[in-house]
Amino acid sequence: MGRILIVIGMAAALAGCATGPSRFPVQATRYHFNAMTDRGTIAVEPLTGTGTASLEYKTYAAAVQTELLRLGYTNPAPGAAPDFLATVSFSRAPRALPPRRSPVSIGLGGGGISGGRGGGVGLGGGVSFPVGGSGAGEGVVTELSVRIRHGADAVWEGQAQSLTDLSAPDADTGAVASRLARALFSGFPGESGRTIEVQ
């Protein structure tokens, strides 16, 4: 009987793992016309026509600026015109999560389990059942778009998007913005026209 309890305990533990928040990769696509080796000062602004910058927009803009500074761009001096301009936009849309199902299964059967006074209980055949699994949860698809201009010319642009499980601990705006921006500028400038997945 003790062995049965151990198996059931293992199943419950694995079920708990299987029903935890899901993490989805970021898909990023970049387009550019040269190697983008030139660096200089750069300013980050909202896409024209988006109105007054919201607090949420500022979070995405800050994530983009962090990545641009990491790549070697610098902030312009106050009142000075930047060498480059990065326009940033984002969108969010609710999306049901795909159903989760654990690939782990527990098999019972084949062996005998001893009883209390020398008796035994045989489990013939076998029983296998999946551990965990759940219906669709609540998620949101977020897309981040950035275009870098040098004067009147657009020299680089990219989009990154991912599905976020709203029950995950890193589902807040700051974490999502940082994750999308990091993926978008991964291997900058990236292979033009190719979509990559970043975990």
C-alpha cells in the first residue's frame, strides 16, 4: 500500500508542475539595407500619430533605449538633433492560451504489491494515465515595432511578438517590454527578412 501512496504522491507533484504558467518564445523579424555598423546619437520617440505618450508606452520606449545604448548608440545632448531617430509602437490583444498537457505518464501494473500478512494483491495488465493537463488559460499577444531612421531614410526596422501567460510571474509590462526588446535586437542588425525565435 505504501508503494501506491508513493506513486500517487509523485503524480500529484508532477501535475502541479504541468499546470504552472507557460512560457512562449518571442518571434522577431528584422529588415535593413546595410550592415548598420555606424553608431551615433539616437532619440526614441512614439510613432507619429499615436498621441501623447502613455506610461505604458514609456515602458516599451525605455526597454528599446536600453538595448540601443547597449549596442553602442548614445543619447543626444539636450537640445541637440540626434544622428538617428528610433520610432516605437506596440500593441496588445487578448488571446486564449493553447491547452496544456503534460507528456509525463505514470504506469501502474505488472508487479504484485504485498499485503499485511503475507498475502498479495496482483495488478494485472497495466494502467497508464497522463499527469497534469488543463484547459486554455488567459493570455495576451504583444507586438513591439521599431523603425530606425537616419535623416529622411529608414535604415532598419523590426517587429517582435510573443504570447504571454497572464498567470506567469513575469507577465507585467516591464518584463514583457524588456523581453521583446532584447529579442528584437538580438544579433543586431540580424539577417534581413528572416524570422527568428528567441526563448
